Amino acid sequence: MKSLIPWILCLPVLSLFGQKDVTAEQFLDNVSKELNPGHALNIEFDYIRDDLKSESTLQGEGSLILMGEKYKIDLGDAVIYFDGTKQYSLQTEIEEVYISVPDPDNTEFLFSDPIRLLRNYKEDFKYRNMGHGHFQGIPATEIQLYPEELGGPYALVKLFFSIEKQDLLSIVIRHKDGILYTMIVTKMKRKEDPGIEFFRFNQQEYPNVDVIELI
């Protein structure tokens, strides 16, 4: 999921404050509905984490099972469950899972859940249609979103949609700490309801994992 100059200092960005571009809303409304379809959704993706300060990059693959407010994100060495109330953050390499109850109004929680962030875009963002360009060589429409509250962890969110079908290609989130997250959607399809327990950490599946409750 590349300038080091703080975005808030860039005059072109400052000129966008206060704007909610109606031509961007058709894209944002479509993806918001697509991510809240009333049934379980399976999203597979590639991700890139660029640390712009250390000039290091981490890449991998992941999957997201989404149903309403519940989700399970599997990145291999990290798995995050959310059952609508509790969040279970499993670190498979160090065999630890952290259980917490995140505050839905906390901007850090929104950042950890970009899908919820997109569902609430009208409340949380200003946005603009940047027109046609390319994403990794694919003709794409770029939509940029800027947070209403400047105190949050992220500075900028970009969405790229295919020009032909207006399918979501990628979500790019720039963190104020100089981290750039890129999520590239490779597959999105309906899934049968997996049940509530699917969105909770199961100790029997990981008997050697230490459970650390932060509640």
C-alpha cells in the first residue's frame, strides 16, 4: 500500500482545501457501495510498504474477508481479526496475539481499516477528481482524498479506477511519518457467510500463541 516534502506545505494541495468535487463522488459512491454489499466479500491484493525516510520497501500478498463491520486481514506473518467489537492482532512469527477494543472515533483505528475509511468518506474527507492518468501502466482515473481533521495519522489517500469499467485498481495511503502504503486489488468476489467465529482469533488453531489482552 513520493516526495518527502510535507503535503500540507504544498500550495497545489492547499488550494484543494474546502473542496468536495461532485465529479469524484460517482467513483467514491460506487466503491463505498461495493465494499458494503450486504454479504461477505473476499478481496485479494498485493501490497507495498515504502518507508520514504529509510528508503526501504516491503512487498507481499494478502487477503481481506469483509462482512459489514467485521473483517479478517491475512498478511501471512500478521493476521488481524475484527468481530465488530474486539480486534485481535496476531503476529505469527513471534507467536503473540493482542486483543483490544478499538475506539471507532479514533483516527488511528480508521487508518488501520481503510475499507471503513472509504465507507465514511463524505464525513471524513475532502476529495477531488484528478482526471485520467496511469497506474502501473494501466489507464486510470485518479481520485484524491484529504482528511477533514489534520491531526490524524494520514496525509493523503489516492484511489485509482480503471477507465473502461471504473473498477477499483488500488488504494494508496500516505502516512505523515513518511510511510506510503499501496494496496493493489487483484480479485474481488462474493463469499458465503463464514460466521461470526471466523472473525475471532481461535486459540486452538494457534496453541503456542501468547494471548495479551489490552482491554
